[in-house]
Amino acid sequence: MLSAILPYYESRFGNASSLHWAGREAREALEKAREAVAETINADPGEVIFTSGGTESDNLAVKGVAYALKRKGRHLITSSIEHPAVLESFKALEMEGFKVSYIPVDRDGIVDVGKLEGEVRPDTILISVMHANNEVGTIQPIEEIGDIAERRGVYLHTDAVQTMGKLPIDVERLKVSLLTISGHKIYGPKGVGALYVREGVEVKPILHGGGHEGGLRSGTENVPGIVGLSVAAKYAVKEMDETVHRMRSLRDRLIRDLVDQVPGSILTGHPVKRLPNNAHFCFPGIEGESLILALNELGVAASTGSACSSRKKEPSHVLLAMGLDPVAARGSLRLTLGKWNNESEIEYAVKAIAETVEKLRGISPVTR
Ligand code: PLP
């Protein structure tokens, strides 16, 4: 990936909007990247809009559809366990007078599809449900929700930031109108992402300016980042079967050994319908933050809550929505495997977690 990006930092400084040779060189790279990203999700290149990442893509999808269709209706549907980039976009729309239904999830984190369908009204303009959850890894029945959206004539957006390279993504099969991806979850650069917008789907821009990206996302395109994203996406899909097979077997061992060796550990999320690299536990009686800090000292990089909100003190909104009690939710541990993890790292992590949990249980204020 680096060798593909470097020329655009070293010598090819053209702006993709310029008409001279340097601009054309950049435009060519940009359009090649668009084709490559489109191919990974079975879309047409013209349906891919480059953005600054998952957060911007989610904002553009949710707010962009709301603003484009507000004359048709002002009701939107989402789940209660979305990433903050989606949830906070809906909260912002509520402040502007839009109505939002938040669909509950079951104990495993699966959205209640029956309830979702029951919430669709004549003025519903968008459903947004994530492909897989970033904390507990639960995979949502997007195809089933896509059937409902199609039948009821409502746009469906899915946040697929967590699933690229882990699950097949085919926008036709999923029946989505909009889909979010991000570079940094697929070993690509940070600060770059894309939004798939099906041809004909109405979206209003949220960034105004020179009308780049078909008028949907103004601002000079980040050519090196976009090239990096396209290479990363290509590799993520090409290597998916092999990577997923390896990660899943390591992850299964991690879960088995942790449940065996740490008394009272609760595996959170769906036992089977979960991302192949995700293991999530609750250890009642433990403060998640203390566990993470102790593990960090032992060289184990883990998180509690979601990576972006683990500095917050409150229990995760995802775990609370799944019905976990707040005390158990505060003792959460998320372990995410990377494609380079190996057996001995799993063994080491299990040992480190077992010892740390035992130690903390002796002193944790939560148990007192
Ligand atoms: N959506 C999900 C599911 C995520 O996990 C993340 C970040 O990790 C985002 C959106 C935000 O993406 P970005 O960090 O590229 O803005």
C-alpha cells in the first residue's frame, strides 16, 4: 500500500480538479481508486463518494437523506446500538424536528426485525442499521431488513466499517441504498472513507463548497489517502477467506480458553453471528478501565466499551441496550484480533487476563 501512496506525497502533487497534466494524473489515480473500491462492494464507480472516513460517511448518509426527503416525510428508523457517528447524527436531526424510532436489540445484540417493520410509517424516509457492531461484533440481518426497506419503499443505510474484509459486502445482495466504509479498519490510512450511494438515491450534501465528488462532498480530494483506501480494500477482499479462517480459529480458542480459565466470565454478543475477530466479555465485579490499564502494562492492547468512547466513564450504550446490568457492563473487555496475531499471543493474553481478573477481583471497589 505504501508504495502506491508514496508518489502522491513525493512528487505527484496535482489537484484532481485541475485541467493541466498534473491535475489529470491525480484525477486518473482518483478514478482508478473509485473503480477499485466499487468493485469490492459490487457497485458502479459513479456510486462511490470519497469522504474523510466512517464518521463523515455516516453523517452524510443520515443527514443527507433526511434533508433531501424532508418534504416526503420526517420519520427515520435506526437501532439502539449504532456507532455514535450514526446515533449522534439522528440525535442532531431530532433537535431539528425529525422523529426517530430507536429499535431495541435482544440479549445477543440482534435488532428486533419485527418491531422495525412495525415502525415503518408512510412518512418514514430512512432506515439505518449497522452491518456489524463495533463493540460486541454482532452481525445484523441486513438482507432481511433490505427486503423490508425494498417492500416499503424506504432507503436503507448500513454502516459496514467493521465488516469489510470480514464478511462479503455486496450492495445488491444486501439491498442497501447507502453503505459506509472506512480506511483504517482494513489496514488502510486513517482519515479516509467512502459512502456508497445507489444511483438515483436522493442525498443533499452536508459540506458545501466547490462541488467535488458529484456535488456530494466538497473539498479537494485526499488523493494519497484515497489511493491507500483502494489498495487496502482490494487486499481486504482478496485475502478475506484466508484471513477470516485464521482469525476465527484463533478467536474461538481465545473464547474457549478464557471461559475455561476465568470463572464467572460472560461472553457478550451472539455466539455465532459475530465478527470473526471479535471476542467480548463481561467480568462482573471488575472495573473495565482497571483491567485495560493492568493489561496494557503486560503488553496486551484491549479496550472496554468502544475504542472511541473508552475514555468515558458510563457503561456502554450497546451493553445496556442488550439488557446487561450496569455493574456487569462496567466490567467489559473487548479483544479484537488482527490478521497478524498468532497462537502464542492468544495463550499469553489468556494467561494475562486470567491473572489480572483474579487480582482485581480481590481489590475491586465494584465487589465491595
Ligand atoms: N462506524 C463504526 C462501526 C466504527 O467502528 C467506526 C470507527 O471505528 C466509525 C463508524 C467511524 O469511522 P472513522 O473513525 O473512520 O470516522
